Amino acid sequence: MTWIEAIVLGIVQGLTEMLPISSSAHLRLTSALFFEEDAGASFTAVTQLGTETAVLIYFWKDIVRILVAWWKGLWDKTLRNETDYRLGWYVIIGTLPIVFFGLIFRDAIREGARNLWLVSFSLIFFGLLLALAELVGRKTRTWDDFRMKDGLILGFAQAGALIPGVSRSGGTITAGLFIGLDRAVAARYSFLLAIPAVYGAGILSLGDVFEPATEGSVPSGAQMLVATIIAFIVGFGAVHWMLKWVAKHSVFIFVWYRCILGVIVIIMLETGYLQAT
């Protein structure tokens, strides 16, 4: 991997991880368009440590409050009806689907799932699904209305992001809108839910970055560190912008972007400008 590639991919990761447009798809496309080889799923997972650290810092007060409430509630039954105590369990339970499917389909995620035909169709299909959710979702339910089944539904939606093109935040926000959640609530829960899953995947993928099982560009330790730091800096700004946006606007800007990008990729594949694998 060149330094230019590491820097560019770090910026792309930081910009796209927080938005419902799929960071893994954008890293795959950036590599295909501008660089000779795919950086791979492991590179994506490790740079996500940077963006999730941005989320961790951005939501630090909320995370500490939830953890304290969850811990106290384990020992004091009178505290178990508090929203923060319940949220602690919702994040734990909601993380299980992506852990389960991630382990089972680990090899497929690193190889076949990175096919650009699959990426393009995922961008379009799940973009249209997001549009449908925006249209039919009531967007009236708040944290007080959030229940365990909601956390599990969003957890399964997050697991869909194992396929490049789906988007972790896109999948969970889509599911949240379908079950009536307010956009801001769905987005905030999406970011909180991603923390344990992304940290787990990133740490497990550290070794694979430098000794990949498949062909692709391999970063040095310094390049990996710089890309992750860049993703952190850019990601911090992106999460702030995303939360401000969904509080006041619809998600159709992301729907249009996904569909247009998906169509462009299909055209480039059909004309031979891009190779699917």
C-alpha cells in the first residue's frame, strides 16, 4: 500500500462510516477506481476503530451514564425500569446477531461479498428500502418507547452491514424508521450499537491486515495507524453533522446518493471500466 492510498482510504472511511451510504462499499470502490488492489475487509474493520473511537468520545457522557445505570440495575431491582438501564441491555442483546453472522460468514465477507455487482445492487436496493421506511415510518417513538424487541430488530439490521453496500447506520436507521422510531433516536442507537461490534471486529482483524488470506494491498503498521487516526478525526465531524441533519431533515439525500452511485457502478461494470472482483 502507498501512503497516498492509506491517507485517501482513511478520509473515505471517516466520511462514510457515520452516514447511511456504506463505508465498506466506498472503500471497495475507491480501491477499484484509483488504486491497483483492494485494501480488503480487514483494513476496513481496523480503520473503523478510528471512527468508533470518535463515536465513543462524542457519546462519552451518554455511554458512562448508561453503563453506570446498567451496573447499578444489576444489583438494585428498583432501578430496572430506568431507560438507561434498559438501553445497556438493548445494546448487549442487539450486538449478538452481528457477532453470530460475522463469525459464521467470515470467509465469505472477506472474499465473495466484496464483488462490485453485489455492492452496486446493495446500494440501490437498501437505498430504496430506506426511502420506503422514511415514507411509511411514523417517527413518533422516543427512548421511553424503546423496548428489547426493538433493540433486537435493529441488531439484526446491523448484521446486514456485513455485506458491503448495505451500511451499518443505514440498516439500523431503516429498521428504526419502519418500527416508528424518531430519526434522531434511530441514529443515536445505531451509533451506540456499533461500538462493541466494531471494536470486536477491528481487534480481531488486526493480524489479518498485515498477513491477509487473500490478495490485496497490504499496509505497513505506520500506514495503518495514520489511516485510523485520519478516520477518527474526519469521523468525529461526520457524526456531529449526521445527528444534526437527521434531527431536521429527511434521509432522501442519502437515498438519491446511493441509487445514483449504484447505477454509475453498474454502468462502469457493464462497459468494462471496472472489474467486479
